[in-house]
Amino acid sequence: MFLNFFKYLNKKILFVILFITAPLINADWFALNMTRGITDISNEVFELHMLIFWICVVIGVLVFGVMFYSMYAHTRKKNPVPATFDDNHKLEIAWTIIPFLILIAMAIPASKTLIKMYDDTAGDINIQVTGYQWKWQYRYLEDDVSFFSNLATDWDEINNLVPKGENYLQEVDEMVVIPTGKKVRFLITANDVIHSWWMPAFAIKQDAIPGFVNTAWTKVDVPGIYRGKCTELCGKNHGFMPIVVKVVEQDEYEEWVEIKKEEAQKLAELTTKEWTTEELVSRGQSVYEVNCVACHQTNGQGITGIFPALVGSDIVLNDKERNIEILMEGVQGAAMNSFSYLSEVEIASVITYTRQSWGNGEKGDGEVVVPKDVVDYKEPKI
Amino acid sequence: MSSVIENHHDDHHHGPAKGITRWLYTTNHKDIGTLYLWFSFAMFLIGGAMAMVIRAELFSPGMQIVEPEFYNQMITLHGLIMIFGGVMPAFVGLANWLVPMMIGAPDMALPRMNNLSFWILPFAFFILLSSLFMEGGAPNFGWTFYAPLSTTYAPPSVTFFIFSVHIMGASSIMGSINVVVTIMNMRAPGVGLMKMPLFVWSWLITAYLLIAVMPVLAGAVTMMLMDIHFGTSFFNAAGGGDPVLFQHIFWFFGHPEVYIMILPAFGIVSHIIETFSRKPLFGYASMVWAMLSIAILSFVVWAHHMFTVGMPLAAEIFFMWATMLIAVPTGVKVFNWVATMFRGSITFETPMLFACAFVVLFTIGGLSGLMLAIVPADFQYHDTYFVVAHFHYVLVPGAIFSIMAAVYYWIPKWSGNMYDERLGKLHFWLSFIGVNVTFFPQHFIGLAGMPRRYPDYALQFADWNMVSSVGAFLFGFSQLLFLFIVIKTVMGGKKATDQVWEGAKGLEWTVASPAPYHTFSTPPKVD
């Protein structure tokens, strides 16, 4: 028994060590500096960064050089009788004026680059980026294409249950696609709290603020997949809402837009389809896992004190109308936001899922919400 | 300068009271200074324990020991406790102990208020820490508590957080009024403004900064309270409010706050470098002017914390240039310290080691601060670990090293005993190595693209995060040695002379060691 325990312990320790050290194989000891960007602007920012860095290094070497020399040569042993001077006006004027001039030399190129970055005229393509807790929504304003981009990394990887993939925490279910050689303007805002949209390769970092629209633009010439992150603390899954942009040639971009439009068409058709409860529940489950699980939890129990439980909730059990209303309008003063941006099918199915799962179906009225109900809700009320 | 202690005639009814009431009812600046220092030490250890949790979670990728929700509570409380519970009360404690002795005053000007300003602090932090056990958990929105994450989306404990910040603010304001009144009215004859020790100057300026900005912080949290409970919409865009307004108000407080945490350090380090270089401080007047310039500039640079919120171009350029300007007076201070050491007769006792490390590491933090001021580059640095590295370089080997240096430097005067020099040096080297191993790699992690306040990260950041965590554990556990050294010194040890350090100048060295309960009941004679 005792021995067995040790055997188990050893295995477990080995397992833990394996998990802790495995990522180091992928890690990069030479990732010490900012990476050079892939646009003109981000290259300019990189050069600016290196310029200031070297100026700082030179200043540091000079100042610490004199200081270390003193620490070495002017110890009590080597210099028993200290000097008595306590000022030197020429020197003091010099070390006030010279740094001032260096600063101006740094500020001028910085201001020039900044002015270039601040071009907020319309782009060839304009994309509205909206931050949500904890995902990004992209709307292509010219093409009426719109979708959400969620973290694609499996939670089992995050919880160390399976090995981590190459793009751990840097992969999404749906990438933003933009064409090469076009000016793309991002109109950045948020739906709930402040987020921040950061794409290092483009040198874009703009806060996404509810009630505000910030702009940023880029023009990329090199096709590829670029990865970024949310950089403003936005709640518990702040670290789990990455950004991935795929830059493709113009014709590939056009094809992609067509495909997205067809998908939207198909989704719209689903609204008028006759749905069975099973279909709704199974569809609703996938909607729930993407949109609801973070707060209300997989088991529908929520988190006591912050996120209410859906299991046994009076509204979920017996009040179909209020249930739809909450999803469409959100709850004032609480973390529950409006989910009206989801399609009618998604809203209907996720409500049905919560009304049928975790024993709610037996306890409540068990009524099914179909997409038509949501469409009716959206009809202007007289 | 010379003086005699002339309070022996009424010693018999002016000793400390016995038992706990000595500490509860005390109006003695030395007792209150001691209370502040021990309180801040306790908070430093609690905030440090939270840092250990953070670094343990970040030791390797994946979620291991805490949930993201709890992780956010840890970063929030770590920041709040270290700033408001660790660094600030430590400086107030030093001010209480030293300012009256340095200017030849018998005590602080407002002793009863002094008692009150200390004794409300433990309640503030009790309330803040108790929020960990409340439903919904402790505040989880970062120490900068940006709305609406801290209002509409906050856990219910936010109300307790607001109350606690109000109490801390009241304590700070009372403390700083006390410092200003004491310095302005109670200097011994002959101690002119431009003859004050630099620590006194630094605290005079700090106190004015505190009086100016703590009410702003109180305003910000009150508006939050109104938004949460009374249906206003100061920061709620849906109600016509403005979430960015919160950031402007917060950083109008927050930036001077940064200097509140470093100006007293400038004072301390100036004294220590002068003493152990055995040479007069270089450029006293320019030191004073530099601190004043930094303080004034601190009111016009706040938005450099917000370069990515989408301000107009003109505002970005203004705040960039104003921020860069701060490098000039800061540079002057560093050059003055180096010039003080130049051709001195230097020895490296523990306080001097900490002071030298302060100059080098604070300068590194200052230089990375300069880099952060460059707006286009800041778009890449903002809210990454580069920022975390920057402000920890100015706060840990900056503010906290200066506090440790001050403790080693003045503890012989406070306790009458010399600390153990060998242990002190060991503590220094462990801290020095620990702090650099912790925070230097964070520059790399940040530049490579890891945002701050992330409980988990992509694989390319794994190695340096692990190094950083190892450094943090080394630094963290080294502080238990500091605790041991302080207790050992207070309990006993080699008796200190009145002068303590041969090169030390100032009125505090003219009184006995340990400093009598009452000093300078009659003003000393200062030439």
C-alpha cells in the first residue's frame, strides 16, 4: 500500500515535470526584442524603438561608467582623503542642456511617425471591430459580412490535461481576412468593458471602448497569418481572446467574401425552417459552449454571487417571454449583456437548450423557443 | 551644527506609557513612525505573498494553481497593497521618525491627528483584505480599476474597496498636512528652507502632491460609488457617460502618485550617498529644484498612461513631449549622485550598497520610462510586460530598496543597536540578484509580445517567465531574512554610537542612540 502510494506519486511527479518542461522545447530563448513589423509603419516603429534603445544604452554606459569607476577607484582604501567640491556650474549647465537636446532629437522623428499613423480617412476596406467579454466581432462594412472570432485552443490544453499545440492561445475559430495592398481601416469599439485590439505586426494597438469608435489603419503587402492579443484587462478571460489576421491576395479575398455571404444566406434560411426540440437542443448546446459557459458554467450553476445559476431559475423554468427579453436586451447593471447580435436561430436554440438541460425540462413548463418567437420579439411593438 | 538634549529635567513624566495603550493612544512621532513602519512591513509581506502566487501561476504555461478569476484578484490586491499599504506608509513612517529630528522639532505639529491617520489604516486594509472572503470574491479589475469593469461589471465587494480607498485617502491627507505644517512651522532657528536636509525637502514636496491628488482619487471612487448604487452614469456610455473620463481622473491622481512613491526615495539616497562618500552632496540647490520641477511636471503628463485610448493627435504629441521633459530633472539628480561619489572616500556598508543599486536600477527604470514616452513605440509597449518591467524597476529597486537602505541607515539611531553587517550584506546581494532575475527578463517577454495581467501565455514566452518566477521566489524569500535582521537588531546587538556613521551629517545624529523618547524639547542651535 505504502509502496504503491510512492509509485503513484512518482508517476504523478514525473507527469507534472513533463508538463512543465514540455513547453520549453517550443520556447524561444532568443525572443528578446520587439519583432520587426511587416508594414511600412510597423517597420518605422521598430526603427524608432531601436534608435531610442541605443540612445538609452549609450547614456547608461556613460553614467554607469563614471559611477563604477568611482566605486572602484574612489574607495576609502584608494582615496583616503575625499575631495570637498560640492558644485560646478559649467558641468551642471552642460548636463541639463545636453539631455534636453538629445530628447528633442528623439521627439522629432517620433512625432513624424505618429502623424503618419494618425491618418483616419476611410480605407478601401472598413472593418468594424467590436470587443466582447471574451471574443471579437468583425463586421465588414462594405460587404455586410459579420462574424465572431473565438479562442480555438481547447480548455483541456489550458488546464494541462493534454499537450499544448503549436499556436497555444494564439488561435481562433475564425480569422479576420484582409487583402494585400489595400488600405484597411479598423473602426474599433466594445460592447461591454474596455478591451484593446493589438496586432504587433501592424503596430496597431487601439483601445476598444464602449460608446466610442477609435480608428486605426494598415496596408499589408506580405500575405501571411499574423497573431495579436487583447491588451486591456477585461475580466477573467482577458488572456483568452486572441486576434488572428490572415492576409491574402485580392482574388482570394474576394472568394472568401463570397463564401461568407453564402453562409449568411443559409443561416437566414434556417430561421423559417421547422425545428424539432432535439435539433434546437443540440444546436443550442454549441451556442452555449461558445457564449454562455464562461459565466454560467458548463453545469448551468453559474458562480455564486456574480453569475446567477440557470438551473432551477424561475425565468428559465417558466417565463419564456422574459427569457427572450433578457437575451435580447441584457440585464441593466449586471454583467449580462444583450446577445441580440446572435442570429434568431442561435438565440432560440440556446434558450431551448437551457430550458431542457440539467433537469430544467422536467421542473419547468418545458416550452420550446423557436426562431419564429425571436423574430416576433424583434417585430416593432405597437 | 551642534546641539544638546535638554529634556532631562522632566524625563520622569514623559516616558512611554506601558502596555498596549502606549501604541493605541500614542501621540509620539517616534512611536507612530514605528507603527507605520511595522504596518508597512506586514503589508509588504502580504502583498509579496500575492506576488508569489502570481509568479507561481506564471511559472509555466497553462493554468496550474489558481483560476483566472482569482488570478485577477491577486494582481489587483498585490498592486493596491504594495502601493497604499507597503510603500506609502513606509515613507510616512520614515517621515514621522526623521522629519522632527532632522529639523530640530520636538514632535510633529499635529500629534493627535498623527495618531488618527495611522490608526485608521489597519481598518482600511482589513476591509480590503476581507473582500477576499466575500461572495463574488475580491476586487478583480486591476489596481487601476478602469470603469466600466470596476463599476457595472465589478463584483459586489467593490463597494468595500471604495470605502477602503476613502479611508486610505483620508489617512494620507492627514499625514501629509501634518508633514507640511511641521516643516513650515517647527524648524529650529537657523534651519532655513534651503538648509533643510533633502529628505525633509523631498517630503515637503511629496506632502503637497498628496494633498493635491488624494482628493481627486476620492472623487473618482465616489463617482464609481454613485454609478454603482445611485443610478448615475459618469462612466457608463449607455447612460451618456464616458469611460475614458475615468482614466483621465484616475491618472491625474495616478501620475503624481508615482512621484509620491519616489521623491522620498530621492531624499533618502542623497543622505546615504553623501554619508558613505564622505564628501558634501553635489548640487544641493539643483537637487531641490529638480524635485520641484518633477513634482510640477507630474501634473501635466498623466495621459501618457493612456496613449492608446484614442486621444487627438495634438494631445498625444503634447503628452509625449511633456513626459520626455521629466527626463531632464531626473537626469540632473542621477548626475548629482554620481558626482557626489566622484573622488569621494567610499565605503560600502549595507545602506550604501542599497543606495548604489538604487541609482543604477532606478536609472534603468527611468530609461525604459523614456522609451515608453515615445508614442509610436508605446503602441507596441503599452500594457505589455515591458511596462511591468519598467514600473517594477522604479518601484522595487527604486522605492523599496530606498526604504530598506533607510532602515539599515537609521535603525542604529532608532534601536540603539547596530544591525549585523554580514547578514545585511547577504540580504542585499540576495535581493539585488533576485530583483534583476525577476524583472530584467520581463523586458524581453514584453517586447516579444506578452500582455500584462495575463494568467496564461503562449509557448514562446515560457522560458523567460520561468526565469522570472525563479528570481521572484529568491527575492520574496530573501525578505524573510530582512525581517529576521530587523528583529535581531531591535532585540539587541552591538551598541551604536550617537554618531553611528562617521560621515553622517544632520541633527538626528546629535541625539543619543537610541533616540530618547522626546528630543529637542528646546530647539537646538544651528549655525
